[in-house]
Amino acid sequence: MILPLTLDDVSYSSGGQPIISGVSLSIEAGPSTIILGANGAGKSVLMRLMHGLLSPTAGTIRWHETAARRRQAMVFQRPVMLRRSALANVEYALRLAGLAAGERQRQALAALDEVGLRDVAARPARVLSGGEQQRLALARAWALHPEVLFLDEPTANLDPGATREIETVIRAFDAAGTKIVMATHNLGQARRLGDEVIYLHRGQVLERAAIDRFFPQPSTAEAAAFIKGEVPWA
């Protein structure tokens, strides 16, 4: 296993402005982890630091195994679709992962099956609906069989029906043994998909607790106010 992922006093600044401040935590295998907080709390930046897209300004981030890059994946709020078919988008991810040409189509089609997109395999990815594009991004991840999947507000721009479809796929990842680490500000979604919450406020981790304890009994005033909808900004 590439986990645990350990962050030791991690900070990140941009343009002289602190975004993440002194975060220390360990992400373990097992239950789904929700990074919860208001818009602007630093959730997306923290996810990118964990995934390796950003390097910390201070502190260290380390995986249990050094060769972790290709055993974890990330799906963004607005996924980038290549100018090719849905099937070719998944095949491209498999090519980058070094899969033999003869296996790419078979595994790509299986991944499209898992997210309910087999019938649009030949359609250009960029003409798909927002929900379909997000499911295609999840198919690209599914094809790689990651040990850890980072999800950055994956349903933020979707309607309720598309959100339910995405959540179904996320549960399938979880059931298959992939560690889910997801950022959201949606309280209902956190309850539905999470086992534990890391509450982020102004770039700092203020609280970490099991879902069934966090919501009825938050230990910080900031988290309690957020749950009540009393915090309009991070």
C-alpha cells in the first residue's frame, strides 16, 4: 500500500498570501475521508498538495512508498476533456500508464461500463453533458485501479440527478477498495459518502472526527457555525 500519506507542518502561500497553514495529518487506508469547509477554506489547494500537483511552501508530504504517483488519481471539479472520443479519452490515460496497446480498449470499455457510459463510447467527449463528462473523468480513474482517489468538489456544478449518478460511482470505488479522499462544502453529501471529516477553516485543520460524531457534536465553534449555515466565507 502507498498509504499512509503523511503531511508534516505543511504550508502553502501564493503571491505572498497564506492559503494552507501548518497542516499536519495522516491519511490512512480504509474509511472515506471528507475534507469539509466553506468556499475559500483551502480545500482544493490541500487536495492538490496531497496529489502532488503543488509543492508545499514549507513542511513535508510523503507517501508510505516512494513510487506512489501512478497508484493514485485525482478528479477535478471541471475535468479536462481531450479532443477525441469518450473511449479514446480513457485509452489515452491507459497509454500514459504504460498499458500494452492490446489491452487498452478492453480495459477502457470495462471502465465505461462501470460508470454507465458504454453507449457513448464513440461520441466526442466535449459534446457530453457536464454529468457525463464527470463520469468520464471517473472512468479514466477507474481504468487505472488507483489505491487512492482524490475528488475535488466533483458534483459542484451538477444538477441533482447527475449528482446522484456521480455519488453512485464514488460508492463503487469505495466498495472496490479504493481509498476516497473528497473535498466538498455540501453537508448532505458529506453525510452520504463520508466516514470521517477533516474540517478546514482558513487554511487550517480545526477538527477531525467520525461522521457520526462530527455533525451532532462538533468540537469547535467554527465547525458548529458552518454546520448551522452561519459561515458565509472561510
